[in-house]
Amino acid sequence: MLEAGVPHKVLPVEEIPEKQEEKGFTLNIYMLELALHAIPENLKRTVYSKVEAMAPRSDGILVFYGLCGNVLGKIEEDFKALDCKVRILKEENGEIVDDCIGAVLGGRGQYLKALKSCRE
């Protein structure tokens, strides 16, 4: 982000202030380590713990994962009691994207099309 000229701070979660009523816009990006999807239960445990840590500091959380082994399919329901909206990436028809590759390509249809084009 520095290369784009956007001022930013890098902080550990504990130092991010809890949400406050103030003007302006703050975007918190929390990046998890790669390959969490290799062990689906580890992925769920990690994502859920980070949502719990970030919720007091956020008005909303957008989870940039898909179903990923079907462990994140109920994340919105599981966190509906929070004072912070939790949402996961969805396709235009309202269904949760299958995975991060499908999300980047534009959904299940585009993903399937790309897979079929590489069959050989």
C-alpha cells in the first residue's frame, strides 16, 4: 500500500483500538498464513478465532474465503449474535463461493469454464 501512496499503520491486533463513533473510514486487513485450507478444521478454528478477536474493533468483517472443505459455510449464522456483521464472499445468486480461486475468476461458472479449457 505504501507504493500506492496510501498512508497506513501496521499494528498487532491487541493495539487496534476498539470501534469508536468517529468520522472517517478505517479498513483493517488481517491476513492469515497460507495453506490453512490443507487442514479444514484448522482453517475453521483459525478464522473463527480471528473473527472473535476483530469483532470488537469492527463494524463488519468480510471473510475472503469460500466454502473451503465446507467448514465456513455457516460462519454468518454462527456469528449473527455479534455486534459486528460477519459476511463471507458470495456469488451473484447468493451462494457462498466454492473457494478463493472461484472468487477471483468470478464464480463457479467461470471456474468450471477455466478448468474445462485446461483439460489437456
